Amino acid sequence: MLIEVIEKLLKDKSTLVAGSVVMAFEEVCPDRIDLIHKNYRKLCNLLVDVEEWGQVVIIHMLTRYARTQFVSPWKEDPASFSAQDISALGMNQDCVIKDGVLEEDNEKDFYESDEEQKEKDQKVKKPYAMDPDHRLLIRNTKPLLQSRNAAVVMAVAQLYWHLAPKSEAGIVSKSLVRLLRSNREVQYIVLQNIATMSIQRKGMFEPYLKSFYVRSTDPTMIKTSKLEILTNLANEANISTLLREFQTYVKSQDKQFAAATIQAIGRCATNISEVTDTCLNGLVCLLSNRDEIVVAESVVVIKKLLQTQPAHHGEIIKHMAKLLDTITVPVARASILWLIGEYCERVPKIAPDVLRKMAKSFTNEDDLVKLQILNLGAKLYLTNSKQTKLLTQYILNLGKYDQSYDIRDRTRFIRQLIVPNEKSGALSKYAKKIFLAQKPAPLLESPFKDRDRFQLGTLSHTLNTKAIGYLELSNWPEVAPDPSVRNVEVIELGKEWSVALGKAKKEKPTEKFYSDSEEEESASTTDTESESTSESEKEKNGKEEGSSMENSESSSEELSDSESESKEGSAKKKFKTTEESDSDDTEKKTKMISKKRESSGSSDSESSSTEESSSDSESESDSESDAESRKHKNAIASKRKQMAVPEKKASSKQDVSLLDLDDFNPVSTPVAVPTPAILSPSLVADLEGLSLSRSSVIDVSSPIFVPMKTHELLHRMSGKGLAAHYHFSRQPCIYGNQMVSVQVTLTNTTDQKLENIHVGERKLPAGMKMHVFNPIEFLEPEESITVSMGIDFCDSTQTASFQLCTKEDHFNVNIQPPVGELLLPVTMSEKDFKTEQGMLTGMNETSTTITVAPQNSTRLVLLEKVVKAANLGVVPSGQDNIHRFSAKTVHSGSLMLVTVELKEGSTAQLIINTEKTVIGSILLRELKPVLSQG
């Protein structure tokens, strides 16, 4: 049951839901990746708008998902190996690459043809092609590297590390280095992840080497992490600089850090052979340091270095033997004893004397030192028994009665192994080989080397152990699963009518309702009646009827096309034309005209519908299909123009402010009057019950108010004489339905001509698009010009950044839209408004209670304030205290319903219903002060 709820919520388009439901998915059913398939692309696209902690959860989940659905982008491309590369590897030209390894392929199957061999070669040399969905994830997470939240940046960095091609992973390094300016806890986590990355890919962080230099104010945990990274980044080019830096660190008052620095010097000495001797000499100098911890750590590191080339360093061993009298740190004393015992043949005179001294202090030594004294005695007994036999037996007797059982056990083992007697077993013959066997040199490795088995940025990676709830990353699949499981059929709001029309037209040819003879009769009847129209009426109403007839034809065609689909729904709403008429007079006129032209209207509509549905001859079908396609293309365009034309005429006839909304109606009478004249009474009766609310909702109307307020784009001082201002025209953009129209005014304030004014480089967030104005050849002094641009803001208030250029200069400018300019007003009835509002409740509803200023409580003032602040359309209301406004977002076409309900005591409730909850909350925040202030 819980999984079903998660599956349902994963389909939600709200950015507020996405993060929470993915978190629930990770806790309840993290292995059910089948629930993610259909929502993968949606989550990728929503990622930028999700709240920050939701982004972290989604990115980690998508990282695990991608490792199961896409092939590895890290495989070597066989085509990238040139002939020179292959010859340099000592291979011939018949080499293939399997799993990133070159293999010879000289032999050919006995019966294999040349064609089969070519096919085989093509399969082997097939270059890697990244899955588009894989690329979508990488591309959509890239902008989040600039997030102010360190957890988001870290999540994107681990995604690039685990999923992106190695050539692209380097872009995260700059963002991670930026996080080092945060507080110490964030620094520690980031440095630990960088330390893991720097082991495998040094080149990512080498340009930022100085960012990892240790500061005196850093806490110890930060110092050691930075030191680890510096050691990982060390190479022949920068080792001299790093060693000078390390010399300073050794003198630090923080002894733990100084000891870690000595270990880092030892690692550099083993990894870079050119500086081994230099590092060793420097460590020997540290043996004379006053600080015992520094000396002890130096001894331990020197012991490891001497194992790599012991034959050349007998003097160092002698020098270290003298330190036994002063050094008290157990680890250092044990290291010196181990060195003397291991290379006792190279210091034959010093080793027995050291054993003598150790025998005196045996009982007071640490257990670690006692074990090494026993080992030293055993080795000297086997190599120099004359001088050390009695001394070794004495030490063995001391160890036999030691308090530690480890010492007692080791003593019994060594005695039976090296001292021959009757009870000695077969191992005593091999005692010398056991104790004096050549030991391999230790590898000084980074403690972060094995942490790459955990996902970066997780608690398990920080602790270097698997934590409860950790979800492991799976290995890349050899063959990518079927990518079609992520395909989702999406129908955009703006295309609903076109899809419905297309479906209806496909069904039409099967419904041969009228015969050919009836078609001819109806066509002749229509012709004769149209010819009988008086010339005076034609001259008087030619233009108006022409435009209105086209509109009514397109609307009747749409209605007849959708008739088959609409019959299934119950009659819930009345026909649009009867509902949106201005007054009873216009309704009466409509009925009278429909009665007078009943026969002609019916025959005309019938003939047109039958001619479209049933034609036998090829010529007829071709011509009708062309006409049908033209009608179909013009249907929506003419429908949109219905509103604009009458309003312009009305405004020219009457000099009345558009804000005098008592007499204002979104739909004008001339559009509705001719419509029934084409439809038969029976068809009108059938269509009266059709639900056309969706059509009315998405019909864009003209803006009620167009603000002339301009915003400064470029100041004349910054632009070296070029000034630029912009304002939003609140008109549908001519460059694209999803773009906001922006008018830019350019002014030349200099006394010289400015040439080649154009838009240069564009720095737009992911998904945002811009249509720029054509380059302006020149602009005379003190001259201004206004140009138009279109910007698709993707229903967000993100800034569109670009360069405004002249022939000689370029200037960085930004356009950030107010949320009210991301809307287009739509027309709808009160009943449709309530229906749509009922479907946008719950999380899609945002409300607040405000105190309305007294002067804003009147109807006209309130409407004026709202439409000034946002591009909203006014919805007729039957209640004086409730005001409703409607619009849709420019990019996605999502409805935006605004309700202002005035209550007693100068208070009001402001309610916004929309799927775009982020925009809704921003609009609520902007409208609140508009209504509250005077």
C-alpha cells in the first residue's frame, strides 16, 4: 500500500513533492527502480527548482539509478589508439582491445570469411556513444555546482565522479575548492572526498595546489586532511615546493600534525625516486630534534625507507643505534631494534652490544619493545652464537616468567625453534630461513586508498566503514537495459485541441452519413442562397461579416470535429456563445438571425461537413484535404484573434478606460452573433451541452493593463555612452508561444555614432532560450531605437544574462522578470473558474490573510492594483466581495487562479491556485504588499 502511494506521488509535477517522495522511496523501497523509469526525465528537469535538501536526495538516488541503466563511460575507445600508440606498446596492427586491454588478434578462424572479419572489426571498434538520458542527468546537474548549499555541490561532485566521463569530471574541482571557505565541519568532509579523488586523478586538483596549503589557524583535522591531499598531488614538478612547505610544517607546535608531516615526507620519498636520498637525509637531521615525538616518527619512517635499499645505509643504522639511550617512545625503540636485528650482519660489532644493553632494561620495557628484543636475540643467536648465546638464553629466561602471556608465548616459541634439543621438531632445521628471510619493502600508501569502495559524500566514506542504511553503488552493466522504459507520452496543454481535432478527422472518413447526391443538392442550395444576398448589405457589412464568418466557420468546424468525443460526456456546461454574450438584446438578435437563416445555415454546414467526410474522386480528396489542412492551421489562429479585434474597435469608438470594468466583458458580441448562422438548429441543440470550459480557459485575451515602467538594462556610464532600458509589453511573443516579449530601448548618449550594436555571448540557465534582435548597423548621436526580444524564462524568475555589444566594447547585462510578467491573461466564466479551482486544491493552493488599506477596498481600485502587479485577466463574479482573476504561465500553460475575498474589518483572504506552486507562492508574496499599502 505504501509503495502504491509513493508510485502515485512520484508522478506529481510539484517541486515541493519531489524531494520528499524520493526520500520516502529511498527509505521504503530503494530497490524498486522500476518506479523511477517513467519519472526519470521529469526528475532530471525538475532538479533545478527543487528545494536544496530535496536536490541532495534526488541526486544520490539518480546516481544509483544511472549505474544500473547506462554503460560505463570510462571504457577506452579503441579508435583512439593510433598506429603509433600500438607500435609503442610493442604490438602489431592486428590488435584489439577487450575490457580496456590490448590483445593480439593475429589468428583468424579457418572458415571465417573476409566479410565476417570486417563485421568483427566493426563490433570491436564501435565507439562509445553516451545514452541521451545519461547526458540529460549530467547536463541538468551541472548548474547546481553553483549552489550556495555545500551538500548540493558535494552531491553533484560525487555524481560526476561516479557517472561522468573522466574528461568531464574535472569541472567539479573548482566548486569543491570554493567550499573550502566554509566552516570547519564542511571543510573536513569536502577535504576527505578530495583526498579520495586525488589518489586516482591528480590532474583534477593540481591547478589548485596552493588552496591546500595549511594555515596556522586550521584545526588539526583540517591540517592532516590538507597534508594528505598535498602528498597525493606530489610529483617531480612540484616536489621541491612541497618539501619546503613540509619543512615549515615539521616545526609546528601541533605535534600530531608534525608527526603526520614526517610520514608525508616518507611517502614522497618512496613515490618519487628522485628525492629519496634528499628526504632520507632530511629525516636523519630530524633525529637530533629536541622533540621526542618528531624523533620517534622520523625513526619509524627511516626504518621503512631503509628497507628499500639497506645496503647503502649502514652508517644511518649505526647512528640510530646510539639513539636508544635517549629515545623513550616505544614505537621508535622497537623500530631501531628491528632494523639492527634485520641487518645485524652489516653491523656485527654494534648488534651484540645493543642486545646487552636491552637485556639490562628488559623488565622495564614496553611489551612492543620486549618482543623486538626477543627477535633481536633470536637473530643474533642464529648468526653470531659465540658472542650472544648466553645473552639470548638469559633474555629467554626473563621472557619465560613475564607478566604478559604474549611475551611468554613468544619466548616458548623462539626457544623451541632456535635452541636444539630432543623435543625440537622439524621446524628447527629452518629457523634461520624463518627469522632471516628477506622481507618485502613496505608500501607507504594513503589511508584513503581503500575508501573509494564507498560512494563519495556518504557517512560510510567518512567513517571508512559500512554504516547502517548505506546503499552500495552497483557495477556498470555490460549491456545497457532497454531505454524505452523511460519514454513517457506527453500532451502539452496548448496542443490539446489540435490533438482532439486530429483524432476526430481520422474518424470522419468512416462515418459516411450523407450520400453524394445530397452533397450536390446541399451545395447548389447554398450557392443560390448566397447569390440572393443584396449588394447593399455586402458593401455595408463586407469586412465585418468576412472576418466573423471565418471565425465562426473555424469554431463550428472545431465543434463538429470534437462532436464524437464530446457526446460521451454528460451535458455539464452551456455553450460558450450563449454564456459569454453581453446582454439579453444580443441573445435575442442571435436567435432571430439563426431562425431566419435556418435552412441556409443547416445546408451550408451539412454540405461542408459531408464534403470533408466523403469524397470519392482523387482530385476532390486532394483539394479538400488541402482546404481542410488550411482550415485546421487557421482555426486556432483565428480563434485567438477573436478577442483582440473587437476590443480594439470598442476602444476606438468609446473613450473609456479599460479599468472601468463594470461594462467590461472579455468576449465581444460581434464574435458570437454570426456563429449560430452557420449551424443548424439540431446541431446547436446538440452542442449546447458540450463541455468547452477547457477551451475557454486556455484562450488568451488582451492585457487589461500594460505598465509603461521601464527597467534599466545598461547605464550610460557603464555602457560608455550606450544606455539601454527594457519593459514588458504583456503581448504574446512573435518569436515563440513560450517566450515573454521584452521591448528594449537603446539610446546613444555620446556625440559619436555607435556601430554594430548586437547581442553577444549568452549565459542562460539550463532550459532557458532567447531570441535576440537583429544587429543594428549604427545609431546616431542622441538617437534612440526600440527593438523586440523574446525570452523563454521556463516559468522561473531566474536571471537571463547576456552581453550587449558594440563594435568596440561588450557589456554584461541581466534581465530578471517580475513573476507577474510570466503570465498571460485568459478568459473564463465564473463557473469554469470554480471548476478549475476545485481541481487545484491541497498542495496546489496557497493562501494568506491580509489587511487591506481602506482606499483599496473599492472594486475598481482593487482590480486596478492587481492587474498592475500581474498580467491577469478578470473573471466575472456574482458576489461583490469576491474578485477573481485568471491567467496561464507563458512557458507551460499552467493555470494561475487568483481570488481576493473581502471580509469584515478591512481584512481579506488572498488565495492562489496553480500547479506551479513556486510561482504561486512568489506571486502571493508580491500581491500582499500591493493590497496592504495605500
